Amino acid sequence: MTDKKTYTLGIVGGTGNEGKGLAFRWVQAGHDVIIGSRQYEKAQKAVEEVAALLENAPGTLCGMENSDAVAACDIAVITVPYAAHRPTLESLKDVLDGKLVVDVVVPIVPPKVTKVQMPEAGSVAQEAQAILGENCNVVDAFQNISHERLMGKGDVDCDVLVCGKGKAARQVVLELVADTGLKGWDAGPIENAVVVEGLTSILIGLNIQHHVHASGIRITGIPDSE
């Protein structure tokens, strides 16, 4: 039996709810996770919050400033608010060079958070790819999962659409999705990110209409593979 592949994952802007939720899941799966922040003290506080929820997790958890987290990681995960997306990537461009980058950011533009508002590049993922250049592989994932589901116990009753540059890169991210207890689907090239990211505003609207906090998506009609 082949040993499961584990990584050092650097979560840029990981002090937010989504970043902490992913860190919680990945440490339990055996990955070494670095929570990154612009401020070292905020990163340490987030580490303490996540560590308080963990019990005998096989992975490790630590906090660093964003640039140090990216330098130390195998895979960088971007979880900053959309308003900070471009400036964050531009400031980290050199240290992100050659990395696999998992972009979790969605183009939510307050106050009209239920209206799909895509960036000029077409999607956040395409914006990231344009900023970082062809030496990086940007893959979109986790846009349609609420942090409440990630911070709970057990598998999550939602699916994750994964799209981005390169099938091999998408496969790595699909494995990371499985490690969170979610079902991932290869949603194709980076141009398809417009659909995945746009779904988030629709889900926010459904949450408001139906007085819930964590609606999600499921892909149906495909038999489970062995």
C-alpha cells in the first residue's frame, strides 16, 4: 500500500474563517499547515484558535507572516478577501514563483454580495494567473464551501468543483479536497472558474432567502467509481 502524500501548505490570509477551516481539516489529514498573515501576532492567534479544536492530529500547525509562509510551503493557498487579492499576489509574486497556487478567493463586492460581479480578467483565478505568470499553476477550489461546514466534524455534505491550469495540478488539489472530507470534481481548465466563482453569490442569496448559513452544491447522476 502506497503511503499517502502529504504537503506543507501555506495559507495566505489564513486568519480568516475559511483559512482556519481549511487548516483545521488539513492538519487532521496529516499535512503540515502554516497559517500566514500580514501580522505575525495575528497568525499566532489563529493557530491557537485552530489548535484548541484539534485532538491528536497527525499534522503540524504554525503561524508566520505571509511571505515566510509562502517561502516555506510546497503549495500556497490564497484565502484573502477579494479586495486584497491583487495587492497580496503582487507583493508575493517573487516568492510564489514556480508554486502550485490554490485560489479560494471569490469576487464578492459589497454591498451587492448576491450579484455575480466578475473581474475584468474573467475570474479571480485568471486574474491570479495573469499576475503570477506562466511559471505558476493556479487552481480554483473551495469557493462554494462555508467555513461552518469545514469547522464541523466528519465528512461534509457538499461537493467541490476544481478548475485551473493543468490536469496534473488539478489532480493534486482534488487529493487535498478529499483530505478535507469533501468530494471533489475536475471541472476543467481555468476559464471555467467564472462559473464556479459566480456560484458563490447565488449561494449567498439562497442562504438569505431560506434563513440558513451554509448552502452548498452536489453533482448528481455520476456513479461512484471503485
